[in-house]
Amino acid sequence: MPVNKYNGNSTHIPSRVERLLRESQLREQRKASRASHSNEVIDNHRGNSTHIPSRVERLLRESQLREQRKASRASHSNEVIDNHRGAVSENGPRFREGDNSEVAFVEQDLEQAAAARALVEGCGRQDGIRRPFRQRLLVVANRLPVSAVRRGQDSWSLEISAGGLVNALLGVKDFEARWIGWAGVNVPDEIGRKALTKALAEKRCIPVFLDEEIVHQYYNGYCNNILWPLFHYLGLPQEDRLATTRSFQSQFEAYKRANQMFADVVNTHYEDGDVVWCHDYHLMYLPECLKKYNTKMKVGWFLHTPFPSSEILRTLPSRSELLRSVLAADLVGFHTYDYARHFVSACTRILGLEGTPEGVEDQGKLTRVAAFPIGIDSERFKRALELPLVQEHIKDLKERFSGRKVMLGVDRLDMIKGIPQKILAFEKFLEENPNWCDKVVLLQIAVPTRTDVPEYQKLTSQVHEIVGRINGRFGTLTAVPIHHLDRSLDFHALCALYAVTDVALVTSLRDGMNLVSYEFVACQDVKKGVLILSEFAGAAQSLGAGAILVNPWNITEVAASIGQALDMPAEEREKRHRLSFDHVTKHTAQDWAEIFVSELNDTIFEAQLRTSKVPPELPQDDAMERYLLCSNRLLILGFNATLTEPVDTPGSRGDQIKEMQLKLHPKLKEPLTALCNDPNTTVVVLSGSSTSVLDENFGEYDMWLAAENGMFLRHTSGNWMTTMPEHLNLEWVDSVEQVFAYFTDRTPRSHFEARDTLLVWNYKYADIEFGRLQARDMLQHLWTGPISNASVDVVQGSRSVEVRAVGVTKGAAIDRILGEIVHSKSMTTPIDYVLCIGHFLGKDEDVYTFFEPELPSGATSITRSKPMDGARLPAERSALKLPASRSGAKSSQSKTQRSLPAPDRKTCNSNSSGSLRRPSPEKISWSVLDLKGENYFSCAVGRTRSSARYLLGSSDDVVSFLDRLANASSSCTLFSDLHV
């Protein structure tokens, strides 16, 4: 039905039946989508082989559904007419006081949205029973989308605030949105708070009440005085006295308190299944506060400003706390890829975490980091141009500037907007092109902001001085080249100004996005003007193809670009405009919000899939109970990051000296002594460390030590012996050591360790990017040189490269180690309990699978090792019959091997003497292991991607568990002795 666009009273409101039918169709589409998702989740316990779609496949499906919903909503556009068409600008206060047209529009839109929500919710009621199906979206921002004015003790008036975030979320129809934030006023009394809360509830807003002191320290202090300048590359304020330092500390404490106050309000109103979307640098501490309350809460965080490089951010004293707090979110969003890249880089360089293409990984938890460029509602701008009021404005402006090209700048009067640079470039253009002096005019709209701050007052004076000088130099009695306004324009006047502009100048020195460029493009479908855009604005990433990109600091370049834009042929203007216009109209603010929430939900889905593959936490009570019920127990313990004191701390990447000098955790002495003294328990420390390191740390205990991944073995009361397979070739060691030494010299803060059967190069404390490049270089050099024909394995850790003899793994050595232990202890009863705990490389995790009871039947003959002091073993002692392992120990001995050279450092410990080994012993027919599934506990420490059955978080957790195990063991032994 044709609609009169200018008569708001003739608006056709769809009937209830029409709305219900339309909503029913959308529900069926969403239901079909959810059904397809439900069939994609694998049930591990049932062994389903259902294909799980990739993230891209899921997001493509969501994109198709969004397009369907957008087409459905488009059918509404001719049914509901808005008297005050227009758009809300992201760039802040551009509306005159007393001009309520835009406010009325937003209020009407909110009311219509609320009515639509009520209508849709009514669809879910049948026989008085409500059946909600829409997900709730809790939008948490520093300020609510309304401003409150107190009219009495219990009376408040509310005015809708215009802003890009308000505009973006008004169009999100698939979620029930609620706003949480500060109302902008101090309300100390309870009566006023209750009245304001009630009034805001009608706008679906929830207030956070902040007192004046908190606002001063948190908002004016830490947010505006520290974070905002730093994020825009202006640096931290200079600390010229100790009191300033103390004020910074108190401001950060106030910042954390304010964020906790926001979290308390969110927690009060949170319901299971809600999505919590936190916005901007004011609330960087909020995700961690929310996750402490509920780890299953869906939390997203989005930054609307630039994110600085790690070199800038590292100057912030509270850098680590803020980064870790943001990483508590499930999804972290930025306007551009550059900002996202800077965030990931800061996490790797400052926190020492692992950056991946998906985001940042910390102890197995992946925080997704991605770019989500915001947009505008371009349709509102296009509709606004059709209004009679705007058409009248356009006509007046054309007459006013007839015969002259119009250039336009719309900015907040702020240091980052580059207004002086813009005006100086225009002056240089007029100098070099005097024929343009009476043919072009620059209209600069500078919206005042923070007028009480001295730096902003100085900027205002500077701009006025430059404008006055240029107008005096190039102006006439009847015309001046620059029209400068220190105030905002109402929305309709601004749209008209956009429409008559020939060249728009955006010269931001640093800007998160800058939507003025988007608004200009949206209003230029007729005139097709040229956009000159700073490469330091986030919009340059999106509109760079159609705009002329400039460096605002290069005045000469900007002046030349002005000339290029003014003289640009119509055909080129058309092509440039079409590229920008297509982007602005396609990537709208509503799409931005929907895509972010959709990706957040998908991130949660992926996290659940990953979590299903993460081993559960070690059931300590069950492990202890089984331990006490068994009579012949074996404890296999790793050393580094298992029995050592933690080196990394939350605030730093650790101490390199401490990490290079491995020391036993100081709290482990008593537990280890108790466990080693238990006659029914055998303790083995299985490590990649050298024999000297294990001697130094464990020499006083009654236990077995297996060094260099089990290649050397001794009881602490005996001498070292080798368990190496016969004919193991170690001729490659010297040449690889030379390569490692070369790269160590050229990679600051890297180091390497040379052991008898392996070499390790570690670059954990080197520059992350440089270390990776050096590691890549090293590997290429190794494979084409020293190890090209050698029988070696190269094991890459997260920040290390290890070269070892082929087949040398902890799992491959464990059977030979067991053979020696069983013989030495003269065991006559099989081992019926095994506890294996370690922080092992992936290649060494075959030690976990070695003991799994669910293995193929069969036995492997194990060759006993010769003591390294040359003492011969009786020939009649036999290797024991052990279960075959999936670790490859058997196959590793059957690989092509070369004869050993004369006994030297390449083949054994430097303290060894005499023959290395003797002929293989005989075999006997009984098995050392009688291990049931419930009596085997394999546990990875701090590695969520592991083949172990269980998980412990850190070496502190290992210490705590072993202490409990030792106490239980001592109590049981004492009880048995008393009964004897």
C-alpha cells in the first residue's frame, strides 16, 4: 500500500495477525537453525561420528539467517513511518539545547521497540503460560542511553541521549536488550534511587549508582586522565611529584571499585542464558569480576577507541591486571584488525601468553579476539534527506555558497581530531593555488568538549588564532575562506550540510573509527563528493578504497590531496563514491551488533567443544582411597613445572635465573620423604633434566631417578646406569650444539642446555616474535645440515626446540626402567597402583598411555641396563615380562641403528667407565603389572591438551595433593603398626 512519507498520522500499523504470522516465520527459521546445531554436537559417550561444522560454516549459516531476517524487516519499512527521520551520530553532542526532534525520534523508536517486544512476548503465551524464546542481552556501558534530571524528591524526567551505541542496538530485534550503566547523576538518598530505578525500568534501563568521589577518581581521573590519552598515543601524564603517583594509585583503586559496582548490578539482574556485552575502556576490569561470580556467564567486551601497541601500553603501571581482566571475557572485539593485533601482541609480550590466529590462549582457555567494524544506520540518513525541512536547508546552503566548492570538517574540539593540521593544510593549498581563494570555502564544525581542562582551552585558542590569520590573509570584505563554528548543529542541518559538501576532510591524528566519514558518504548519493580521510582513523580500514588516504602530519600531502579532490573528474568521483557507499549501506550498525552477539554465542559453543576434550580435574579423594587399598604402588613424577616452585607470576613472565636453576619446591621435602619411606611405594622421578640436576635435588631421598627422559637411571643409593637402546647413534650431538650456540649468541635472553642424549634451545624470555623467527631459521638450518641424515627427533615446545635421538621418549624408556626397578627390589608381587604426574611435552606423553590397562594383549621383552660403573650383573638375571605399550618403545628399538663409537660424551655420562652394556638377559613368564583401570591415575600439570586422564593446574596443586597423600599414607602405616 502506498505510504505518505510526510504524514506521520497516516502510519499503517500491521494487524496482530500479520505480526504473528511474520514472527512465526522467523521463529521457524531460527528453530531450524537451532535444530541443525543440536545435531552437530558430538556425544563422546555414545561414540557418534556426526560431523561438527567449522566456525566458518556456522557463521555463514548465521549470516544467511540474518539476511533472511533483514529481508523480512524490510517489508516493515513501508508500514511504520517516523515523523522525525534521521540518524543518531556516534560523535557525541551535536544537537542544540532545546532541539528535541531527535530525542523525540529516539524515544518513539524505543517505545515502538518495547511495544514490539511486548507483542512478540505475547506470542509466547498460551493459556496464560509464557514461553519466552528470545535471548536476553545485557548491555553494560559507562553511561545509560538516557540522561536523568531530578524534578522532586521522588520525581525524575528522562531524556534519551544520542549516540552510536544507542543507534546500533536499537535495530537488534532478535534479543531482549537491557541497558546497565550510570545515569550521570549523584543520587545519595534511597527515595531518589528507588524513584529513578522505577522510571528507568520503563526504558528497560538499570542504573548503577556511583557517588561523586568515585566518579571523580574513576571517570574523570583514571578513565579520562590516564586510559584515554594512553589509548590515543598521547602518553601518560608526567609525574612531577610523589603526590601525583599516589593519586594514580588511588584512581586505579577507584576504577576497580567502580567496575565491581557495575558487576554487582549485573549479577543481581543476570539470568541463565543471558549475554553480557561490556563496552569500552571504562569497564576493562568488569569481565574478570563477572567471571568470578559465574564462570559460565557469556561475556563479551568491545573497545570503541584505538588499542595502542604493546610498546605504549607497557608504560601503564596496571597493564597486566587490565589485560588479564579483559582476557576473562569469552570474546574481545575491536574496530579494526590493527587494534586486535596490538591487543594480542600486548598479551604475548607483557603477559608471556600464546597468541594464535583465533586470539589469546592461557592455560588452555582461549579468548577469541576479532575485529568488528561498527557502522551507522544509513537508511535513516537517506530518509532524512527527503524531509521538507532538510530540503529547505539544502536549498539555502546552495544559494549561500553558490559558485564556490564546499569543503567540510565535523569534529569534536579535541587534540586527537587534528583540526589545526587540517586548517594549516588548507592554508598551504591556498598559498600554492591562489586562483582557488574565492572559489572554495572550508566549513569547520568544532563541537566543544571538556571546556574546563586547560589543554582543551589552549587548543581552542590555537585554532581560533590560525583561523583568524588565514581569513585575514585570504579573505575579502564579502567572503572568507574558513567558516568556523564552536558549537554543534542539529541533525537536520547536519544532513543538509553533508549533502551539499564537495569534499569532506577527516584529519584525525588517532581515532577509533570516526563515523563522520560514514555519515558523509551516506548523504552523498546525489552529489558524490570526495572523502579525504586520515590513515590513522579506524574508518580508513573500511573506506580506504574509495577515499583519499592521507597522513595528517604531512601538511604538504594533505594540501595536495585537497587539490586532487577539487579537480577530480566526475567519473572517478563516481567510482570512489560507489565503493564507499556500498560498504556504508551494507555494513550497518545493526549488522555490527548482530554479528558480535552471534560470534559470541558461537565462541561459547566452540569453548564447550574444547572443554569436552579437556581432562577433568584429578579426583584426589578417589586417588587417595585407591592408593591405600593397594599393596604395591608406583609413583612416577615429572620434575620441571611439576615438583618445582612456580616461576611465572600473574604480574610478570617469571624469573629467567630461577627457571634456569631448577629447584625442588620447598614444601615438598616432608611429603616426599614420607612417600619414599613407605615400603609399599616406589617413587620414580622421570625428567628430561641432566643427571647432575636430579642428583642435586633428590640425592637425599630413597627413590629412583631417571634422567634425560629415562636414558639414565639410578637408585639414590647406587650409581648411574644407562638404559639406552644398543647401537644408539649420537654422532650428531657436536654439530647440533654448534648450531644452538650460534643462535643463542644471536638471540638475546635465549639459552641452550647440552645433555648426553639431547639438546634444548629455549627462547621463552627472548622477544616473542624474534624468538619465533630465529626458531624457524634454526629448524631450516638443522634439517638441511647437521641432522639431514641423522636418526633424530626434533621436538618443538611452545618456546623451545629440542633435538634428541630417534625413539627417545619417556614412554619408550619406561619399560626398561621398570625392569631394573623390579629386579633391584626383588619384587614378587605385581604393581597394582600407578600414579603418573607430569608436565611433559606432547612427544613424551606416551608414558601416560603405557600404563593404560585397555591395551592389546602381548608382552615385550625388556633389556636390562648395565651399571655405568662397569660392575657386571649376573647373567642369570632376567628382564621381566611387561605389557606391550602403544608408546612405540618396541618399534623404536627396531629402527635402523648405527654402531656406537668409543665410550665418550656422545654415548654416556662423563662419569662412566668400562663397558656400557651387556648381552640381553633371559626372560621369565610373569607380568609386573596387575593394573585395573580404577587404580591408574595419569595426570597432566598445567596442560589442558593432554592424553592424560586427569589434570592439575600447577605445581602448587601437585604439592598440595602429595602432602595429603603422604599424610594418609603415614596414618595408614601407623595404624597397621599399632595392630601388629
